[in-house]
Amino acid sequence: MNIRTGDRVAAARQSGRPIIALETTVITHGLEPPDNLEVALAMEQTILDQGCCPATLGILDGELVVGMSRSELELFSANAQSVSKCSRRDLPVVVGHSGHGSLTVAGTMWAAHRANIDVMATGGIGGVHRGHPFDVSADLTELGRTPVAVVCAGAKSILDLPLTMEVLETQGVPVIGLGTDTLPAFFHGDSGIALAASADLDGAAATLAAWRKLPPEQGLLFTVPVPPGHALETEEAERAIGQATAEADEQGITGSRVTPFVLKRVAELTDGRSVAANKALLINNARVAARLALGSVEH
């Protein structure tokens, strides 16, 4: 696969500035216009404000772009329906047909590792789907085999979180709560699931530095609660998720279409409050990832 590095990323490599990978499915399959482009740009700016370099990754005309330009992000935003959603398994087809592809968490990890980037920020990772324990996101498998540290707000709360944590444990993935000792539940905060490890920002940076020295054979997961004032009430979120998941089953929606459908339906059922929470946690996770990357250099 051809890899094209954006000018800003190339300059960061020369100067030694930490680089933070960002996914592109948030633009094409996560948020609706104009929120999708606004949040993608806000995440990049937040990383720049912390003194790091953002590298939004995507496939353009069959080529992996490490550090997409604003015009390329605008292209993805305006043509979301024609951009393929790419996990690891989808790459040969999209690349072979010289197509456009937005990268999932798994796809971004795969691409970031090949671009020598070992920290990324996202919203929530995929996991085990509720009521369908055989439907397990490739994100979990990728975390078990690709050494990239992922900063997120936990797994998406539309998923089966206890089973997701079991799979992560089986995959040997350390899960560290940043400022919390329980697993964040995406846009409604606390899942109540105890974590084996937690740390403040400095402790998390030390963990990141130690992980690099092992050297790692699997990913590292930092989980960050949604910023105060933006979380949905648990009862409201669970009611909306339950209804949206039932509707997906009734309509025969399966595979990679489930998460976008359920997230969109939850947004409708919560009058957009889930979208506001999602936007806030995405930008916050970008900030935390940059601060972690910078702090790890000191250790």
C-alpha cells in the first residue's frame, strides 16, 4: 500500500513532536453534517493547542494518507455515503479498487502502526453487541495484536460492556481508567464496572512510557469519562439504547450497520443530547491523548 504523509505530519517527524492518530469514521459514519467536519477539525486544533501534531488517517484513491488536509476532510464530509467504512478486513478491496475509505478504530490502529504512530484518540471503541454475543467488533481483536495506545471514553454504551471487558481481558489488553476506577460508558459516564487499574494524568503517562519499553505486542486502552455536564442520565440513555437496539433487530440490521443505526436512533430519542455528549468527549479525548503523549516523553 502506498502511504502519503501530509506536510504537517512530516514536519512534526523532523522536529520530534508527538503525533496523535485520529480516525475518519466519525466523519462518514459517526456524526451528521455539519457536526462531523466541525468536530474533526476541533479535535485536530485541540491537539495542536497542546503542542502535538494531529494525523487524521484515511484512504484516498487507494492510498493511505497520514495527516489528511482540510480539503480532504471536507471531501469525506460531503461524500460520506460513497466512502467505504474500513476495518482491517476491508482494506484490500478499497485499496485494490483505488477507492476512498474511512478508518474505524481497528483500521486506524493498523494504519497508525504502519506509519510509526503509537497513540490515537477516538470516541468509544467497538465491542460485543447486546443480545448478539457472537458479534464482536474487530476493534477488540486489533487491540490484542497491534501496539497502539487508544484514548477513548470506554466502549460505546450501546454494547454489552461486561462481555466487552471479558474479551479485552482475554486479548491481554490493559485497560486504565484515567481519573476513574470504573469503566466509562461513553455518553452516559459511569458503567459501574470496576477496572483493574486507574491513574491520574501523570501516572497514565508513566504507564504509556513503560508500555513502550516492554516492547508491547498488544494495544493499551486509556478510558476517560465524558466531561462533567455533558453526560446523559443513565436511565435516559439505557431507555433510548434499549429501544434503538430492539428496532435494529426488528428491521434486520446487522454487522457494520448496527452501530451507526443505533447511534442515530439514540440521538433522535434523546433530542440530540447524546450527540452533544459525543462531541464533547471526542474533543476531550483528543486533548487527553496529546497531554499523555507529551507527558510520556518525560518518563
